[in-house]
Amino acid sequence: MKIAGIIYPIPSFLVNRIKKNKEFIFVKNPTHESLPKYIERGDKILFYCKKEIIAEATINAIHLQYLQDILKLKNVLQTREELEDYSSLNSKKFKKQIVFELSKVKAYNFIKCPFYITMTGRYITSKDYKDIINQ
């Protein structure tokens, strides 16, 4: 089955920011300094918080970037302070962050996620995506 996207957990303080924007850049600290293997332009990213899918977006671009370069970008969801705190947690292990350029953000209310989601995220197939969205 074709992978249609990925679900990532987010901290609750990002929920309102995600729901208010139609386009933004989302930065993810990777487990390894590499891109998600099966994700490509046009796929979906779903945001998970407190056992619910709170929004989805379309991936326009995905790449690895150093924090100092990310801090120069416009329209980044996380604040400078959040990014610095977030990346410093693993500063000795990771140099580059995953940068998702996102559009077509669609907010949701009360969509339960049928999967357990770890910090590394979870790939979803087209069927998984339809099952989640059509609840």
C-alpha cells in the first residue's frame, strides 16, 4: 500500500497556531539526521495532540536544515526560543532539523486517532487517512 502521509505529535501550545494558519513551516527534530523515508511532496502531515488529530496539511517541500538557517526563514510555526530549546535537547546528537513547508492546512475538532503515536511519528496509508478523516 502507498504511504499517504505521516502523523506527528505536537505539544498543546502549538494547537491554536496550527489551526489559525493556512500555510507555515513546521520544524521537527529527527531521530536520525535524515528525512522520513516514505514521505514526499504532496503527501499529508497530520498533527496529533492528546489522542486527537487536530489538523492536516499538504507537504509542499521537505528538507534538512541547520537551526541557524531555519531561524532566518519566515512563517515558521515555532518561535525562535522554542526552536532553540527544542534543538538543544539533542544538540550533541543532531545537527539538522526536518523542515516541512506546508499549505492547505485544515483544522479538525474531536477526531480521535486510532493509533498510538510516538515522538517519531507514524506513517499512514491512503486507507488509514480516509478512515481517520471520515469518522
